[in-house]
Amino acid sequence: MPEEKPSFAVASLAARYYRRNAAGVNGEMMDAAGTRSLSVVLPEGLDIRVLTAARRLKDDAIAEPVLLGSRPSLEAAAEAAGVCLDGIRTIAPLESPLLETYAEAYAGRRGLPLNAVRRIVKRPLLFAGMMVARGDAHTMVAGAATATTLVIQAGVLTVGLAEGVSTPSSYFLVTLPEFQGVRRKRFIYADCGLNITPTPPQLADIALAAAETARRLLEEEPRVAMLSFSTKGSANHPAVSRVREALAIARRRAPELNIDGEFQADAAIVPTVAARKVRVESSVAGRANVLVFPDLNSGNIAYKLTQYLAGAQAVGPLLQGFAKPISDLSRSASVEDIVAAAEICLRQVAPAG
């Protein structure tokens, strides 16, 4: 895992776009986020950016924010930041009756002594994760003042990974102004933030998690392209073999999924190129909306080139592969970044019932 976090880019305009223009079930879910009283727990409650984001989430009826921290400390920080806490729920983990409930649940699941677990669960990240795990909050957004490794560790220990997934990963939601005649064309790029050189099973995990992300964020079925410098055997190399093996694993695990490869990037997204390069029937070639990169080098380079050369909005990195949506942030995250992360995570919350 890289020590430095990629930047969380161009967030607020994209998030507002999703609320205004998204259609279908996912769009309705996003538009209804406020009326469904979806909640986001923010464990870094003393950070000025987090306090300001909580106020905006509340005032704009995006979500019900929950700030963690002692009330006196939060009030002092809010006063210094010029933020009013009226109407915003706050929880002091050390004083909350939920602490014992969470400690018992955590201890029972992991087979640990209750006294030791109390010391663990009182930490804001773990407490926030348990809120999400137990259904007392819909999502957690953290990382503005915490290392990525700690956010992911807290997520794994509390929320846990999605069924069948053993590798947490990240994605970018990339929106191009126009592509192939389609305005505001959106793609999922994965993994561009966490796994440096994933093994074939890890790459399969990334692909399946990205497909689930696409189901919740895009208004179309995922079509997953496993990218390489080779298209369907045009080159042979251990790096290509790794992608082919990952594809085979993903297909065994999700035979109903539209996933194919290995593809060069143009064969994955341009129909005319796919018609020349891909000589077999494919439901993905030339039509992919999920791009799975073979390593962090290619993923990180690709999203930044798309962002700056094509004028795309690139929102992320956001976490995926967890049983419930949670988000990491760059430590340079702005208020707008925090709000956008909360909005996109809440969009992935399954409708009640």
C-alpha cells in the first residue's frame, strides 16, 4: 500500500451533478437521501473541515451528520471555526451507552476479552465503524486527519469486507464532458489508489467490487474490462498472464457478470477499434464502463491523464469491497471533498426494504 494518498479531486461539482441529473433507481435514491434521513458518522469531529462539512450536510438536507467527540471539545472547536452545532448530533464514545453494546458485539464476533475490547472500540474510528456495522449510521467518512491504513483497518475490523471479497480497493468515478457522442459519460476506474501490484485473486476482487460499485452509481449494467497492453493474446508476458488469470477467477466467481479481457484501453471503450482488434464475440469490447487496471502505476496515471487532458471530473479515491459503504479521504481534503464523499457513499446505501 502506498504511503502517500492520491488527491481527492474535483468533488463538489460532480456530487451536485449526480443529485441533479442522475436518473432511474439510483438517481431517485440520491435525490431522496435527505427525506430518507440517511446518516453519516464523522469520527474526526474536531477537524475544522469536518465540522464545516457536517454543517453543510445538515443545512443542505443531504444527510444527518453525526460528529464524534466530547461535547465540550466539539463546542470549543466549532466556536473557533465559526460553525454552529445546532441540530447536529454529537456522540462522545467514552460516555455513550452504545459503547458497551458495541464492545459486546465486537468481543463476541472476534472472541476477545470484553475489557480489552472496550479500550479498542472507544477509539473514534472503531466506534464509527461499529455504528455503521450495527446500523446506527449508514456510512462513515474519515481520513482527513487519519492515515489511509488506519481507516481501512477500522473498516475491515468493524464493517468487514463484502461476501467473497478479501481485498479492499479503491475507485474513481470519472465523468467526461463528452465521449463517443454521449454527454457526461461516466466510468468507474479501479484500482487507482491502494493496491500496487495486485495478484490475480486480488485483481479479481477489484473487478468484482468495481462491478458492484458501478451497479450502484451508474444507471446501467456494469461492463467490466480487464485492461492490459495486450488485446486477446496480441502479446505474451507474465504481466498479461496475470490479467488473464484474474479474468478467469472473476468469471468463475460471477458467471453472470459482463466481464472480458484482456483489452488494450482503446479496444475496451471504442466500438470501431474493438471491431478491428477483438475477433471474438464480446459483450464488453468497445462498450466498457468499468476499467480495471493491472496495477497502481497504470491506474493512477490513467485517471490523472483523463482528468487533466480530457477535462474530466475525477472523484476519489473512494473505498470499495466493504460490506457497507465507507470512505477514506486525502489528508488535504477540502470541505467540498468531504461533502462529496458522504453523498456518493450514501448513494450506495441500499433502499430500505
